[in-house]
Amino acid sequence: MTYLDVIMAFLSNASAMALSPSRSEKLSIRIAPDEKRLLQTAARARRTSISQFVLDAAMNAADEALAQRNRFALTAEQWGAFIVALDAPPRPHARLSRLLNEPTIFD
């Protein structure tokens, strides 16, 4: 590792630590020795700690998993049908009309 590598690693970790919120929770996992070696090698390649590497990967995976639940893609035809449905007047609903026309305790 060269002097420049050491400085870059320090700056990378310092900026990551400055941007991260206070960490008070701990997460422990059990992994096989070969899995740990792989993670250590990957973390070294990114010039970060194994903890930061695993946390970054886990957060990216969590964001992706939740994005799949919160976002959906439509074709142009599906989008057009969606817009038409949004712009259409509401359908009559007998039970809702009856509820809204009932006297309330304030009447």
C-alpha cells in the first residue's frame, strides 16, 4: 500500500464517518471463513472497513428491495389507461351515498 493509498483510505473513512448518523445499534452475523475472506478482500479493494462495506451492501439491498415494493413501471399504453382512470369521475357507490346522507350526531 502506497502513501497515497493510505491517505485516500483515511479520507474515505473520515468522510463516511462525518456523513453517517450516530451509530448505537449492533448487528452480529455468523459466516463461513471463506465468506469472511471474500468480504475482507472486497472491503480492502474499496479501501473501507469490512463493517462499512457490509453495511453499504446491506443498505443498498434494502433500498432495492423496498423500491420494488414502492415503485412500479408501466408501458405507455398502461400509463395512458392509468391516467384515464384517474381523470374519470368516481363511480356511484350506493353504500357510500347512503352513509354520507345519513343524519349524524351533529344534525
